[in-house]
Amino acid sequence: MTPAAAAMMRQLRGQHGPLMFHQSGGCCDGSSPMCYPEGEFRTGGSDVLLQSLAIEGVPEPITFWMSASQFELWKHTHLTVDVVPGRGSGFSLEAPEGVRFLIRSRLLTPQELAELG
């Protein structure tokens, strides 16, 4: 995550309690990472837990989930959560703040792919 995204996550954690993200890869709002209070979005067998984000100043990890079908398309990429000014989803917690989370990506290097094995 970028420092700006981490700062927004700390702010949202202070306002809403424990958080989670879900990236569905669907159209429109579902194409962006959506931030919810932990447990508000129900995950299941069609979702993959990508990471539990440890953020300084946040007492618990913030889970980041992705739909399994989207993961199959992105499993060869390095993903970075960022936040930018703009209008995001009305369902994502950052929307009232005038910002939106987004994913920046790059292909994994051959060395990184080998380490994932």
C-alpha cells in the first residue's frame, strides 16, 4: 500500500472499527477495491485472501480479499493499494471523504514468480 492509502485506512479504522477490503473485478464500482467494516462483506469459497495488511497505528490486520476468478487473472502481478482524489463507490467507506481506493499493478519479475513457486 502507499503511505496515502495507509493514512486513509488509519482514519477509516478510527471512524468505523476493524476493516476489510474486497476486489471483485466486476464492472463499475466492483472494479475498484471496496473497503468495508470487517465482516460486512461475506466472503466464501469463491474468494481468495490475498493479504492481511499490517498498518502502523491499526491494532489488527486489515484483510484484503479478491474473487477467485479475478485472482486467476492477476496472480502474476504485484498489487499496490493506493488512494486518489475522486468519487468512488457509494458502498466503500472512503467515498464520503472525497477519495477512492484503487489498485496499481505491475507484472511480477521472473525472480518473484520463482519465489512464489
